[in-house]
Amino acid sequence: MNRHRLLIDCTDNVGLVNQITGVLASHGVNILENDEFVERDENHFFMRTEFSGVFDSGKLYSDLAAVLPQNALINLTGKRKKNIVVLVTKEHHCLGDILIRHAFGDLDAQILAIISNHQNLRELSEQMRIPFHYISHENLTREKHEEMIIKQISQYNPEFIVLAKYMRILTPQFTSLFPNRIINIHHSFLPAFIGANPYKQAFMRGVKIIGATAHFVNHELDEGPIIAQDVVSVNHTNSAEEMARKGRDVEKIVLSKALNLVFEDRVMVNGNKTIVFE
């Protein structure tokens, strides 16, 4: 089926849904799925529509712009797999899960390459026939190392960069090149236990749930717009190591969920929050 997606972000007005769907109807397309949300405190409107049909994209875009507020952001795209590059260090669980989903068509993306500052995951990557690039950080400044990574990424021109347990802090210079295009999995239920050793922190605090957070990366450590979260129960009998094992299972599930939400154009960023049409 010839499927397309329409994302609209603008000031709210009376009758927007009727006007938008009326334009779509005038072009003879069939709406398959529609979601909208109004952020009332900001009087802001968000809409995601999936539809099928044959149409003139330029004319449809101009007709939509004519009925929408002047500040409207209109994103009209075909339904297709997104191109991504994955950054990793040593931990295999998130990368392994992504690679399996990719191999069996359960990830709505095409993995172009994997980049790492360690060799640990080369064999896994190459077994799945994904190009693996080793860029060591040894004896390099963070800026120089990132410069080399950016150069490698630019060879692929991905739409998104996935940090699958990439355990290095990115500089603002790096993140500014890919606004709302870097997706990270954090081994904690943010904002609790930010930074290193979250499971040790959780164990020492005696928590009853642990979790994981997938979010876009911005200039602030672990504070970008949140895409997806989940938790699992723990109790006083669980050691920090057992919590970490449970946490790894949650991490890979949350990351994969977040990736598919983003790749299916179901996530819209509003400041430091997200609108997620599940």
C-alpha cells in the first residue's frame, strides 16, 4: 500500500482537525490512522496522520500551509525505514537485541554501521554483516576523538544515531550537530540515579523498582526529552549484581520500543518534553 505520514506542529486554532482532514480528502487520499493532541498551557497543537493514496506532494503541502497558522511545521513523508548508525562500547545486550530485530525485520530502520571505541563487539557486528568501525579514544582528547567519529558518521549520513550503551559523554559540539537525532538508553529511571553506577546507588538506597529511560540527547547529561520508560520490581533480597541483570533486560526492551516509536514518526519534541502517539 502507498502509505504516507503527515506531522503537524503549530499554534492551536478552532477547527484545525476539520481543515486538515478536509485538505487530505480534497486530494483523494484515505486516512488510515489519526492522532492529535493540544498542549493547553501553551495553546499548541500536534497531529500525526497516516494515509494512503496517490497525490501531488507539492500541491498538498501548499494547500495545508494555506489553512494552518503561519508558524506551522509540516512534515510530509513516505512510510519507509530510517537510516541509522549505532555507537557502542563494550556491553552487548542492547546491540544484540537491536541486531536481532534488524535481521528479522522487526526494527523499522536500516543499520548502516556500528562505531565503537573498543573491539569487543566487532565479532557480533560482523556476524550480522554490519560494517564495524573501531575508533580508539586512547591518547586522544575528547574533542579529537569525536572529530574522528563525526568524520566516520558523515560517510553514512544517517537520519538518527543510536547510543546502545555508548559509555562516553558527548560534548555540546557533537550533540549540536544532530539535534533530536541522537537516541540514548540510560540505565536508570530518570531523574533518579543519574551518572555512573546507578544499580549500586539503587541497591544502597533500598529501592523497590528499577528501570530504564530512552531519551533524545541534548547538551545536558541525561536530561534530554524522554521517549520511553519502564520499570521492574526488586526487593531486599536482590544484590546490586542481580539488579543490574534485571536492569539490562529492561534497558533493551525500552530502547527497542523507543526506536520503533521514533522510526515510525510517532514522537514529536516539544521543548524538553515529547508528544508520543502510541
